[in-house]
Amino acid sequence: MEIGLNHYLILSTILFAIGLVGVMRRKNLLLLFFATEILLNSVNIAFAAISHYYGDLTGQMFAFFVIAIAASEIAVGLGLLIVWYKRHGNIDLESMTSMRG
Amino acid sequence: MEKYLYIALFAPLVSSMFSALFTNTPKKQFVGIIASLLIFSAFVSSSILLTHILDGGDIVHVEMMTWMATGNLYIPFGFVVDQISVTMMMVVTLVSTIVHIYSIGYMDHDKGFNRFFAWLSAFVFSMMILVMSDNFAGLFIGWEGVGLCSWGLIGFWFHKEVATWAANEAFIMNRIADLGMLIGIFLVYWNTGSLQYDIAFPAMAHLDSATLTWMGIFLFIGAMGKSAQFPLHTWLADAMEGPTPVSALIHAATMVTAGVYLVIRSNELYDLIPHVGLFIASLGAFVALFAASMALVNRDMKRIIAYSTLSQLGYMFAAAGLGAYWVALFHLMAHAFFKALLFLGAGNVMHAMHDELDPFKMGGLKKVMKGTWIMMTIASLALAGIFPFAGFFSKDTILEAAFAEHHMVIYGVLLFTAGLTAFYSFRLVALIFHGEERYKIFGIHPHEAYKFMLIAMSPLLFLAMIAGIFQTPFFEMVEEILGATEYHIHSHATLLIMLVGTQMFVGLAILYAYKKYASWSSVPDGSSVIENSFIYKLLYNQYYIPYGYEEYIVKPYNELSAALWEVDKKVVDASVDGIASIFYSAGENTRDMQSGNLSTMLKWMVVGTVVLLSLAVVFGLAARYSGEIMSILSGLGV
Amino acid sequence: MLSPINVSLESLNLITLAPMLIPVVGALLILVIDIIKGGLDKSLYVVLSILFLALDFSALLDSAGIFSKDGIMLGVFDVMLVDGIAILAQFIIVATSILFIPLALTNKRFHEFSYPEFFALFLFMISGFQFMVASDNLILIFVGLETASLALYTLIAMHNRDKSFEAAIKYFTMGALAAGFYSFGAMVFYALTGSIEINQIATVLAANGYADIGYVLVGVVFMLASFGFKLSVVPFHTWTPDVYEGSSAAMAGYMSIVPKIAAFVVAMRIFEFLIHSGIAWLEVVLWVLVVVTMTAANVWALVQTDVKRMLAYSSVSHAGFVMAAILIGSTQSNSAMFLYWILFSFTNLGAFSMLWISRQKELPGYQKTDHSFEKFSGMIITSPMAAIIMAIFMLSLAGIPPFALFWGKIYMISSAVTGGYTVLALIMALNSAIAGYYYIKLIVYMFMKDPIVSNVDNNGKLYVANATLALKSIIGFAIIGTIFAFLAVDPLLEFITAFVYNSGY
Amino acid sequence: MLDHILSILIFFPALAGVMGFMIDKGSIRAYGVAVAFVEFALSLWLWFAFDSNVSGMQFMENIALIPSFGINYILGVDGISLFIIILAAFFTMIGIASLTETKNEKNMIITLLFLEMTMIGVFSALDAIVFYVFWELSLVPMLYIIGAWGGPMRIYASVKFFLYTFAGSLVMLVGMLFMAYFFYQATGTWSFAILDWYRLILPESFQLWLFAAFFVGFAIKVPMFPFHTWLPYAHGQAPTIGSVILAAILLKMGTYAFIRFSLPLFPDASVFFMYPIAVIAIIMIIYTAMVAYAQKDVKQVVAYSSVSHMGVIILGTFALNVEGITGSVFLMIAHGVVSGALFLLVGVIYDRRHTKLMSEFGGLAHVMPRYATIFGIMLMASVGMPLTINFVGEFLSLLGFYEQSHILTLLAGIAIVVGAIYMLTAYKKMFFGEVTKDENRNLPDVNKRELIALIPLAIITIWLGVYPKPVLEPINNSVEAVVQLMHNKSTTEEAKSRIPNVSGVVISKTSTREAH
Amino acid sequence: MFEAVAFYLFAFLTIAMFFITVTTSQALYALSALAAGMIFISAFFFILGADFLGAVQIIVYTGAVMALYAFGMMFFDTTREVKEKKGNKFIIVGLATLCAVIIVAIFAAPIVSDNMLSLYPALEGAGNTQSVGLVLFTKYLIPFEVAAIMLLVAMVAGIVLAGKKMDLSLTLLNAEEIEKMDEEINKKVLS
């Protein structure tokens, strides 16, 4: 049984869906950030696979930059969480509803 | 001659404006005098014009200036003095001069003395415009002008609720008719291309009869309002709330005859449509009888006279409708004299009786008011058509005309009405001047009017007596434009029988009235048998027509108006506000979508994406399998 | 083995990089200055930023000159793409930034402006946006976008109070999700075409005649979601009101303009060729999104009680309005978009600046939020000039002629008319009427209600408490631009149309 | 200076308004009156310099504004707009002169000056966008006037006024953009110039849609049934000066626009929609007259009467012949004068009693005879008494429409009956009877300041009623040009027959004149 | 065959790990599962011949990112069980199902890739790292540099946000308080 591009794409999409579920489900911001990591990683698999099957390096490049972006996001995201945590002692998104309507 | 025309026309205007200057100042005697003088000058000018016309002079026709000119329409302020208008001018200026002088006495103690003359002269001016205009638009100016002045004068004592109510009623009812008139004018304009009499009337000969019929009907609707013909008659009786000189001038002698004037003026039109003429005549005859019947039982002196006016207007329309324009015009003139006299006499009585109007509360006044008694009696004789007074000549000619035209029903009705006329006129005279002095019960001390008032009335008395002799010269004067039909019964015997018969019939009616009322002694309190009979009640309540109007027109109008206002607020406006509030409440109801909860926000994003994704997939699959889908669909026969 | 690659420097066309690098240099300079000597006054950084932005602007002028002579420029291995719309967008970005940065010079002290990092990050952000618009390579777009976004999140948070953290976190989290969508979308396109350059994607797709329309649409959907987030298209807009409310008024005004124009340009690049290839689905979906965004945002704005939040929703609505340009996809509509956005930037920045100068630190009892409507009651009595200026901004936003936005509006609606979108044109017009209500609401408060007693006593100082000469000049600039926009419309229009047309849009 | 007199007329008040900020509060009224007087004098000069025999546009100005999009600053007047401009200047002048409002007087006067700019701008603009600019801009000062100085529901009323008219005009704006686009398609250049548009003959189906789009904007402004409900609120809540200007000038924008845009641009559509619009006009006339009758507040009576009269104006406009359109233009002026005066009069009593409920009055003719007299004159003008200004307009409007439909004119003519009913009833309630309320016993009669405003209006009312020629003639000439244009442009058979060919008529008219 | 086995094995493992990550209530489990999942993903990269990427994945994620998260977790004290309010499961499950359906719909059919041009083909005879390096420093030089800027931004942002500078909010202090604070700082500097 040959593993084709489609297998990877389906895998990637399943992981993406798991990430989405996590994004929607998580109330703890740190864990929510985990889910966003999953989103980006799932796409990376697809990029690498397409890159492989097309014999083209662009996909790997994209994945590379996605990793960089993910890393940067974490830095900023954790910074924000720390600020919030210092003030409120929690990182639950339910506590952030001072603005609404 | 133009000079005299302008004097006749504008002297009343000057008088009015002069008086108006003093509206807000206390009574000034000179205002009345100057106004009377100015009106008199108009009378003199009219007389000069009359002699000019009588001498066979040319018709005086002037165009003062342009009023409206646009597109095809050209309306000048143009005035014409021909045989018809000069007659009307004479009537108007004469009666108004007398009424002005009379009013100086009558309004002596009134706060609004100056204002009264302003309105009265304004009325004369409007009336002059009405009769002198050479086109329909000018006629309409006067037409509305007299309506306005009538409103101001009926409601002269504006602190009285009834007076102002009557004023508004008169104005509004006239307006209904004016609408008809306006439509008539439009018809004339769009069919003949002009509103000038001398262009429009000749042009009518070429029009088809349906158009002409409509024209005639609409113009006549206008006349019906102004002349208070059924069913627009109720305002006239109510208008008696105004000062009596006003009733004399406006609601007896001049304004109410404007409708007759219109029909006479449009004789060329009505000659072309005899069926409309017949309708007019029939309506006239009906109103003559109808109004007379109401006068029989009424207990208001002025209203009785008003009904008699109405009745006489019916006569005039009957004549005009039958094509006897000159007869109508002649009766109009004669009627103006004796009816004004009658009203002014009634004014004297009212003054004497401290504004008491119920003749049953008077009686025996001839002792204190001899002059008035004589005048009113003669005026009533004239009204009844007793030889040799004015009424005989004019009214009998109408009867003759009806007879000669073989409209026997009309003739019969008119004849019968003549008897009724005689009866109620002398019922009134008898109740006021004869019998016991019932006024004493009410502690009133009557006195005769100022002498100058009586003197002022004397020309009318004179004319009421002798106007008949003008019949022939008048006929000769107007035959040129009103048709030279003399209504002579071919057989002299028939004529004689008719004349004598009529006179006897009328005489009997007078005698009966005297017999019944000359020795009246009590004030009826509504308990007698006759007062409780159906017919009495019907007549006394004016056939319940005012009641009907109140109940079925005024009240529904009020209610409908109130309802429409509700509709305006609760349907039209509410729907506008509703649309606005749909947006607003949509905002209110959906703002919770923005719950402020980050998780919800993320879900919205995912939901949006998934929805779009599903749509995309559906579309993508449909595109991919479009061939198959089409074949399935076609297999299903879609 | 690998052979060395020779690349001639000229072929790199490094000039295309100049505008983006200038702010980077500026940012680094600021950081270095801070390291050498801390505690310097904010005015120094403000002026430095303005200077670098001015340099940036002149570099852009240079690019514009080259563009109008030689047409589209590619540079650095064709990653950079400097075409008309890139230049226009950068003009808007840089000019708005120049107008924004003096707003730091407030009378009162606010946290973010006291630290040089703010200015450094600000300049980095501008550079990020510039990269984003000046490329058709999805990677560079992504990286530029993230650079700018990460800086922006920090700038918001640096306002340093609970609401701003909340705003920053919300924005950040949703931004992370949007980044995921973006990368997934890019992946689909890459899978379909083997390329991540928009031109190339368009070419490949056109060559196979959109055979895999389903896949294309999946990619489009994810791109729509990701740019829908940036452009605050309903239902991806939910961050907008909270973030605007949480950040300082000045920042909110800035956010309503600059990130969006950058996103618009990219959206134009991505969606325009799809629209032109006649994908009915995209037309319908965009139509619906445009209409829903305009209308729903307006409807929500109606019920707001805070002016800033109201303006946030109004910005969403304006963005929806401008999105129509992408849907219509004609030269006229794209020009209209830029015209609209230039005029909008003046007006909106002015409006937010007016809020900014009235910002208090302690809220009196009648005021629940920073800029609640009650705060502005009777402003015409206590502070007439400010009230009139604010009213003019509101009228301009409502599209009352002859103020700035009206001209953008008619040109945009006209493009809808010309493009055959009659119903859309009507809806666009009628949305202005709905919007009228909430703009008028502020005018009602300012002009028709009685002033709050405490404000009468201090002569309306409240409304200009934060004002300094710098802020006043910015507002003066904005108000003049708003009122006399009709004089500038014609040259602007010609300039924009030429640039847009020559870029092939 | 005459070359730019229109620009001067438009921007002089605006400039003066800006300068007004520098004037001290105590002196602002004198300043306002002076400025308005100068403006009025300028407008009279415009009339003086106006050549009545020319039917086309005069004092044209043309400055490029956004040439690439066909928007240019084009101004001009003809007989149709001339008198409304003068009326606007006149009413601003007497409005400021008779101003009784003392709260924030300065703001009020400056606002009025801006309003004057927008009003004159609307009537002299010959470019659709410039027209639209002033049209919309005029809402803003009015919004402020109603909202800041009005009655208890002023904010609701002003916002309703603003949004309603704003929404309508936006639809019109889309129509304008379509029109420009069609022009662009036909000629290859963008243009919003009305005179350019006049040359464009559109197919009927396009005309119908565009007519409808323009109609929404105009109908709300007029206001036509069922879009009229903002008006009673606006009038009911507005201060006197607001009502006066609203009734006298702002409402005329709608009817003016019908003549300036709808008729000549879409002759076939005008004919097509003639009957439906006439029916609406008749509903306006009768329905609102009855609603007016049901009012308890005298200002509401006058407000609803305005709607009723506007119905007659609309009817005259859609007579589509010279008589009717001339009549409707004249009636615009007439209604401006009369309703303006009536609102001033209501303001007089409101200033004294701070109520407008008729039940609070009664017998005022005893205590305020001069007031009663002037009110009476205006009342009679309002009900269309001949020799007052209104009659000329009403007569011509109805006369004109009679050519199109007899029955509808008959129905519309009910105006003169129902108008009399509500007006006379209101007058009776206020002025007749005994004085029943003690507060009314010692009311002062109209004072000098009020007379300054009212006497000229009374004089105009009578003067133009007796001698309308100086106004009627220029209107007539311009209207003839419009009707001729419509006739030439119309494409359908029905339109050709409905719209008269004036050129033949002009000759015959001169001949009839000579005959006299 | 080996490839298939490896694919399914790692696919199963990644899915399982990530599933644990999003569902577990123990933060520590989640973190560990995430880290494991990241490593398994790098396995795919190796399978697919993207050695460089695989290495970067392990270094960056397991090395840097996870370390960051771990620090964060310690800071936030989330080593205990995380209590999360459960939202509406229906929405989540529904959306997930929809996603799944869509996935099947999308990728059930193969993507056509006949006319695919390889723009930047992996060089024959060169290792993956070399090829990547070549492309990265030519074509993607600019993105690379911009990524550097981005990391700088992230660094600055992280320092600013997490550092002391945010401890005292000038935004919330009024003028007098700020003055007092400045004085204190000056004193410190002087002393």
C-alpha cells in the first residue's frame, strides 16, 4: 500500500481539526495556546509532504517559517499571560469578560 | 364712462379700508357717515352708468390689468357694465347705501361699529367685483369675497358661539359649492380656451352637449351654494345670527342672489342645455315650496324672513331655469327691495324688543312702531304679490312663464307656494303688530327706531310699492342680451282668470293669517295639539335636515378625522418607527453574540469558517459531479 | 555538488527594500539609544520616529516615481513586489503613522509612551506592514503580518491596565487561530499549484481551468477566514470592539486604519484574480459577507453606550463597505477603496484623537466607561470648538457631504453601480442611514443635552484635558483634511487610479 | 460681481457665520440681522439683474471640482429657482429679526446663517452632486435647531427628521450615480451636470427605475403621504424659527427637485407615474386635512396643513403642462409665505402663553385684535381666498391638472373645503367666543418686533395675490422651457400627447395678448 | 511497506498525543503529550526527507518552545488539575464532526498534480540541508531576515511584557502619584 500525498493531507487535516477542537474547548489560556501550536504543526506536516511529493523545497520553507512564527507567538503570548497572571492570579479566559455587548 | 365704473367699483373698497383703519379704536360716528357717503357715490356712479345703458350707450368694458398669465391662460382684471351687471349694480349699491345709513343707527351702541363698516363695505366691493367682472375668474374672486365677508359679518359678534358656528357653517357650505364652481370654470377654460365671457360663451356653441351639461351642472352647483338651494340651504337660516342689516343686505338682497346672477349671466350656456334648465327650474320650484313650508311654523322672526328669501330664490331659479332670464332678474331686483325693507323693519322690531326674535312674544307693536308697521306690511304685501306692489309684477310673470312653457307642475307648485307666502308673511305681521301686547309679560319697553333710519328705509318702501312700473323699460333694456321672450298667455281670458284667481288665492291666505293670528294672546309653550302633530314638528325642525347633517355628516367627519389621526400615529408613523426599531432591537437582541468571552469569540470564528467550508464543499461537489447531477435531475423529469 | 551561485547586486533591485528598512533602522536606533542612556523623554522618541517615517515617506515617493516611470518592480529574487497598490498602501500606512505618533505627546502621562520600546515596536510594526503589502509571496506576507501583529499586540498591552491586557490577549489568541487558518489556506493553494506566489497560483489555476474548484474554494475559505479576522468581517470581527475599547483611543484609531489597509491590499491580491475568473460561489459569499458586515456592525453600533466602542463597530461597518471593492473588482472600485481609506484615515484618526484628548484617568460617577455618551453631554456649551470639530468628524463618518468620507462613499457606490451591483449599491447607501443614527446620537449628546454640572464649572476642561499643541495640530490637520477634502479628491483620484490601473487591478 | 453673485449669495452667509463666532453674545442679533439684510438685498439685486425674458439659466458659474469624475461646481438660476432663493433670504432675515429665543442666541444665529447657505445652495446648484451636498447639509443646521431649542420631544423629532430625510436622499444618491453612469455609457465622459443630463434621452424602463429612486428622496422631503410623519413631530417640537424655515423653504426643496430633476430627466416616467402620484397627492390633501382637523395643538394644525398644501403643489407639478407647473412653483412661494407667517403667528402666542393647545385659548380676538386680524389674513390666504397669494398657485395647479384628469381634480379640489374646515375651526377655537382663561385676559397684542416680521408677509400675501405677474412671468418662461424639453425628450406616444408642445402655443399666446 | 507502517504508526501516535493534549485536564499531561506529538511530527519530516526541518522541529519545539511552556506552567502554577468550565459540548462536537465530514469530502479524491512545476527542486546530489540553505539564502533571504526582525520583536515584546516595566502602571496613576514616583527614582539614582 503506497502512502500518497492524500494520506498526509488527511492526517494534517485531522490534526488541524483536533487543534480546532482544542481551541474551542480550552478555557485555560495556556492549554489553549497548546492547541494553536497543534494547528500550525498540522499544517507543517502537509507542507513537508507536498514538498516531498512535488520535489519542491518551497513547502519546507513555508514550514520552516511557520515554526519561526510559532516560536515568536509563544514568546509574546506567554508575556501577555504573565502580565495577566501577575494581576489576577489566573489565566482562565472566563475571567476576561469586562468588555462585552 | 370708465371713470364712473371705477368709482362704483372702488368707492366701497376705499370705504372698507378707511373704516378698517379704525377697527381697533372706539366707535367713531364719522366712520359710518363717510362709509355711507362713499357707498352712495358708488350708487350715483351706478345710476349714471344705468342711464348710459338705458340711453342705448355702448357696453362699458375695461381691462384694468393682468391678473394671471401663464401658458395659455390669460386672466385680466376686466370689468364690464352691460344691462345685466348694471341692474345688479343698481340693486347692490342702492340697498347697500340704505343699509349703511341704517346701520349707523342700528349699530349705534356696538363696540365693533367701525369694524362693522369695514366688513360691510368690503362686502359691497366684493359684490361689485362679482357682478362687474368680465370673466369667470373675476366672478370667482367676488364670489369668494362675498363668502369671506359673509363669514366676517355672520360671525360679527364673535363672542357668541352660535354666531361663529353659523359663520363657519356658511363659509364651509359655500366652499363645497365653490368647488363645483371651480370645476365648472376649469371645464370652461379647457374647452373654450378662455374664461372671458365674450370669448367663452360664443365658443360654447361648438361644444358637444355632454361637456356643456357638465359645465352647466358644475356652475349651477356653485350657484346652489351661494343661493342656498337645497340641499345646501341650512346655512342661510343659521346666518340670521348676524346683525340684521347684514341679513338685509347680504342674505336677502344681494349675495344670495349671486347664484341667480350666475345662471342669468350664463344664459347662453343654459340655453344650449334646456334639460339642465328644467332641472334648475324644478329644483327652484321645490325649494320655493320647501322653504315656504318651513316658514309656516317657525317662531323666529328673522328665520321666517330668511325662509321666505329662500323661497323667493326658488322662484328666481324656476324662472331662470325655464329660460325666462329677464323675469328672474326682474324678480331678483324687486325682491331685493321689499325683502331688504322687510329685514330692516325686522331689525327695528328687534331693536325695540331688545333682540327678542319670537313673534309670539311680541304683539300689538303697531301702537309704538307705526312707521315700521306700515313698512313691513307693505313689504309683506309686495312679497305676497298683491297688486300693485312690486311683487305682483315680478312674481306673476314667473307664474305666467311657467304656465306659458307648459310646465304645469312647476306652475302649480309655485302658485301654491304663493299662497303659503302670503300666509306666513301676514302671520308674522299679525303676530308682531296686532293682537295683545304680549311683550309686557317680559317687561320690555319697545320704542321706535331713529327717524333717520326710517327715512333711510323709505326709498325701499317707495320702490317696493312702485317697482312694477319699471317692468317694461327693464324688459326693453335687457332683451338685447337675455332674449326677448315675453311671456304672454295667448288667451286674454285665461290670463285674466289666472291673475284674478291668483290674487284671490293670495288674498284669502292673507285673511286667514290675519284671522288666525291677529288676536293671538298667549305664548305657545309646546303643549297644544298642533304643536305636537307630526307635520308641525317636521316643519319646525326643518325636516330634520340640520339634525341629519349634524348626525350623519359632521359627527362622522369628526370621528373619521380623529380616527385618521390615530391611523396616522399608530399605523403610518408606527410603521416608520417600527422599521427603525427593527434595526435597533435587532442590535439589542444580538449584541449578546459579543459576550466578551474569548471562547465564544473563537467559536464564532470556527463556525464562520465551517459554514463557509460546507458551502464550498457543496459547491465543489456540485461542480465536480455536475454531469451526474444533471442526468439524475433530468431522469427525475425536473 | 553545489556550485556557487552568482547573483548580481543589480538584479536584486535592493531599492525596493529601502522603504521597509528605514523604520527597522529607526527602531534599532531607538533601542540602542535606550541602552546607552535610559530615561530619556518621550518627545525624543516621537521626533525620531517622525523623522524616520518621513525618510520612509520620501523613499516611498522615490518608489512612486520609479513606478510611474517603469511600472511594477520586482526585487530580491522576485520576493518583493512593488506595484501601485503596494505603494499606495504604504503611503497610507506611513502617513497615518506620522499622524499617529505625535498623539503620544499627551498632557497626562500614559504608560506605553513612557518607554522607548513602544516606539521601537511601533516602527517594527510599520516595517512589517510594509513587507506585507509589498509582496505576493505568501511566506513573506505571513512573516510580515506576524511581525506587525506581534508588535501590535504588545503595543496594545503596553497601555497597561486590565482592559488593555484583556484586549491584547483576546486579539492575540484569535490572531493565533487566524494564523492557523492562513497557513492552512496557503497549504491548500500550495497543494493545488505547487507555488506560494499569488501570481503563480493564479497562472496555474487559470491554466488548468479551475479543474479542482472544490479545493480552490477550501483554500479560499481559509484565506477568507484569516483575512476576515484582520479586516473584521462578521463573524470574524468579534475581537474588534473589545480590542478597541481596551486599547487607548489613539491606538484604536490607528488600528482602525493601518492594519486594515495592509490586509485589504493582500486580500485584493488574493481574491481579485479569483473574482475575475468568475467563481460564482466567491461572488455570492463575498456579497453576503459584505452586506452582513456592513449591516450587522451598524446594527450593533446602534446600541452601544460607549463612543469608542461605537466607533469600533462603525469601523467594522466601514471595512465591510470597503470590502465591496474587492467584490466588485474593477479599477474604479479598487481606486475607490484607496480613496475611501485615505479619506477615512483622516476622519477616523481625527475622531479617535478627539476621544484621546478627552481621556481621563479617573472616571466620575456618571461615566461607566472611558468615553461613554454621557460624558459628552452639552459639550457645545462648555467646549464649543471641540464639540463642533467632533460633530464634523461624526458627520463625515456618516457620509454627510461635503465632508471627506462622502466623496469616498459616492465613488465607491458609483463603482458598485458601474459594476452592475445595483442592490449592493442600494444597501450600501441605506447602511449610511442606519449608521447616521449612532453618529447623530453623539451629536445629540453634544449639542442637545444639558451639560453635566461639574463640566460647566471647569469650563469644559475635561474635553481637552489631554490636549497639547501636538495633539491639537494633529486634530487641526485632520479637520482641515475632512472639511476641504473636496479640493483634494480630484488629484488623489487621478493619482490613485493611475497607480491602481498600472498595477493591473 | 454679477458673474459670481450666486457664489456670493451662497457663501456670504457662511463666511459671516464663521466670523460670527468672534462677535460678542450681546451684539450677535444685530450682526445677524445686518448680515441677513445684506444677503436679502443681494438676492433682490439678483432679481433686479435677472432677465425675465430669458427662459434658460442665468448667472451661470462653472468651476471644475472633480473633473475626472464629472463633478463640477455649477450654479445658475432660472425663473423657477429665483424666487425661492429670494424667499430663503427673506425668511432668514425676518426670522432673525423676529427671533425671540434668548437661550444660546449666538449659536442659533450662526446656525441660521449656515442654514441659509445650504438653502440657497440647493436652489442654485446645477450639478447633481453639488445639489446633493447642499441638500444633505441643510439637514444638519435644522437638526441642531430642532434638537437644541425644541420642545420636550425635540430629540426624537430632530433625529427622526434627520434620519428619515437622510435615508430617502441616499436612495436618491444612488439614482444620481446611476444617471451619471448612464450618461457615461452614452457619451464616454462622466458628468453630474444637470444641463448635460437634460440632453440624455433614456429608454422608458430606465426612466421608471430612476424616477422611483429620485422619488423616494424627494417624496420624503416634500413630504408626501405616507412619508410625512416626520413633519408633524419636527414642526411640533421645533422652535418658531425652525418651523418657519422648515415650512417655508426646506419643504420646497422636494417639490423644486421634482421640477428640476424628475420631470425633465424622465418625461416618460413622469407620465407613467402621473396618476399614482396624483392619487398620493389627493390622499395627502384630504387625509392630512382631516388629520389636521383632529389636532388639539394649533401648530400641528398648521403642520398638517402644510402637508395638505404640498399635495396641491405636487398635483400641479404633475399636471405636466405650463399652467400646472407654473402654478405649483408659484404655490411653493405662496405656501412659503403663508405657512411661514402662520408659524410665526403661532410662535407669537406661544411666546406669551407657552402652550400651543387650542383649548387653552379662546376669545383671543377680544384681547389681541391686531393679532387676530393678521392671523385672519393668513388664515384666509391659507384656505385659498382669491386675491391672496395662495389662490393664484392653487388655482393654477388645479386648473393645470384638470387637463389630465377631471375626476382626480375634483377630488383634489376638496382641498378648498377641508382646508376651510380645519382652519376655520382652529380659528374659531382660538379667537372666537368669550375669554375663558384668566391667563389670556391681559395678553399683550403683537409688538413691534413681531410686526416687523408679520407686516411684510401680510403685504406680500395680498400684493402677490392681486398682482402676481412680476413673479409669474419669469416662472412661466422657465416652465415653458421645461415643458418643451419634456415634450421633445419624451419617447412614448402617451407622453407626447400628455405633455403639450409649447412652441406652438407661445405664438398663439402672444396673439391673444395682443387681442386684449 | 516500511513507509506505510511508519506512516500509520506515527499518524496514530500524533493523533493520540494531540488528542490527549486537547482533552486532558492535567496540564502536565497536556504538555508532555504536546511535546511527544511534536517529536512524532518530526518523524514525518524525516520520512519525507526533510531532514533539516525535522531537526529544526525537535530543536525549536522540544527544546525551546516546550521549555518556555514548562517555565510558564511552573509560573502559573498549573501543574495541578485544570478546572475548566465545560462549554456547550454540542457545538464543539458538532463542529468537529462537520470538519471530519468535510475532510473526507475534500480529500477522498486525489489532487491532480500532473501539470505541477517544481519551482525550487531539491538539488540532485545535495543533502536536504544544503538545498534548504541554498533556497533560504537566495529566494527566501528577505523572509528570513524579516523573520529575524519578528523574533526581535517577540523578544522585545516578551521582555517588555514580562519584565518589571509593566509592574507599575503609569496609565492608572494620576499626575501627583507619577511625580512622587519620579522623585523616588531620582533619589535612588542620586543615593
